[in-house]
Amino acid sequence: MVVHQYVERVRRKASNETLLADQVINFLYHPSREEPGFLLNALASGTVTNALAYWQFDRTLVNAQRCIEYAAHRMLIRESETLTGYAAMRTLRDLFERKIRYWDVRPLPDDVSSIVSPADGKLLPFAAFERDMLPVKSKFIRIDDLLGAANPWRERFASTLSHESHVNHLAGVIVRLTPDVYHYTHAPVSGRIIARQTIEGRFHSCNPTALVRFPGSYALNRRVVTVYDTDVDCGTSVGKVVQVDVAAMMIGEIQSRYSERRYEAPRSLNAGDFVVRGSPVSMFRPGSSTSIVLWDGTRASLSCELIANAARSDLRSRFSDWLGKPWVETQVLVRQSIAERT
């Protein structure tokens, strides 16, 4: 079994990740398959994804309370962080879609100009101008495909990077959510929405093995793209910022759940709405998923800590094996600072 390691940001230590269904993913995304076969296409369909999610999270439990507590114990979920506690939960979906007291347990940084993590998860930093970190324009992330090249609103963000001085200065992060973590995504910045659109697609796995063996799956999966203009009154002032919430296997839906105060009065977001940094934006239905944030690297610089962690050559990462040089994830919490305004 190939080890996959990451850095815990809070405790500043290296850890091994136990990847769920790793042998199955290894079989489905075998290197001998240049294109996904019938079985993989079937599993990545909406019908199968919803069926798997129902069986895993919605089926009737013989002893619901005991099952929920056991699952929470195995996944190291802290009941003290939840808003309601386990007593109010009836299914594993309730545990997965739990709300947390983020205002207490995920505090915002004091620096109002920082970009914050959109989710709890394992983060990979990248920047087009730091070619040793990640060739962003290669097959792993094709920005045009990810944002939907056929959509005219994409140009509003792309134009920020189209000038000669900016063209190679795209920066960003990929935050990979695993089934055990809190599954709301939050706004990485404060700003006015230029556009928000759902792009239909498949439901490929975001397991590291699947990602490196079938690169480009981010641009194939269902995703919600939100473009923020932060150069407005009360905005974060880091230019245009894009958040891409990507569905994955057993994620059948990405629901809009914007609430300016805690979880009160959740609603959908539309162009023209102002969003407050750190507020809940969306919720992933059960499974694993990904949230990607992109910005102009001349306006905000990635955290030196995240870059240093990504460059650690003493850890074994499947992303490092694929890239041929260190590229290591850091476990982050939603609303933690990931970049600072330059």
C-alpha cells in the first residue's frame, strides 16, 4: 500500500492519511486506462452517485444513536463542535451535514485583507509563476475548462490575468474535503458577486490516486463557480477571486446556503449580491468533494507556511510522486488565513 502523507497545520506535524476505498479507486483508475471505461463512467454518473449516497447515509439504522456515535468516533469528529450534538441526529446524513459553531471553533483572522480557506480539508497551494510547484496550465488543472470556456462571464475573471504583466501570476489553492470533515463551504473573501453558475458534469472521485491518474476530472465533474469582485466598498480588495466548489463520487448535490449571520435565513446567491468573508455559501451533500479558490497572485500572496509545507521532500505524497518533485498537502480549517493582500 502506497503511503500518502500530509502536514497538520494546527499541530505542525506530519500524518499518514487512510484513504477510503483505496483499492477500489486504484482498480477503477488504473494507469492502463487512458480513458475511463464503462464501469467507471457508470459509477461517476448521477444515478449511481445518488444510489450509493442513499445506501451509505440515508438507510434506516437499527440503533441510530449508537451507529452515529460509532461513526463519529471512527472519524474523530468532535461532538463539542457541533451545533446540536448527536442526540438530534437520526441518520448518517445528519452527521455528515452537521452544522458547527464556526463562530467559536473556526475564528476569522484579525487581518481583514486576508483570503481565508473555503473549507476544512487538505490544501494544495499553486501558482503559475512558481513553476516548480505546479504547472497549472498543464493537464492537472486547465483553467478554461474548469471555469467553463463557453460561458461569457468567464472573461470577466480571465481579463484580470490577460494583461502581459499578470498573465503568469495566477495563484490559488485546492482544498480536498474527505467524508469525515465539516461539509459546508464558506466565502474566502468579502465582495460583490459578478456571476454564480452551476456547470453540470460527472462525479469522479477526488481520491489522490484518482486525481493524478485521471487528471482534469475537476473540469468534468459537476461544479458551482462563483466570481467575486473584491474591489468594492467593504470588500477584501484583492481583485477578482473565483471559488469553484466541485462535486465528487457520492456528492449528488451542491446546495446554496448563504447566511450572513451563522446559519440564519439561508438563501441562494445571485449576481449583484454582496457576500461577507467567512460566511457559509454552500453545502455538499454526502461524500468527498473539493473547493478551489483562484486569484491574481500580484494582489495576494500565498501563505509562506503553506508553500514551505508543500515543498517538504521528507514526506511521501501521491501528488509529489506524480509531479516528480515535492507537492504536499496541509490540513487546514475553514476560515483560516491562506493568503495575504500584497
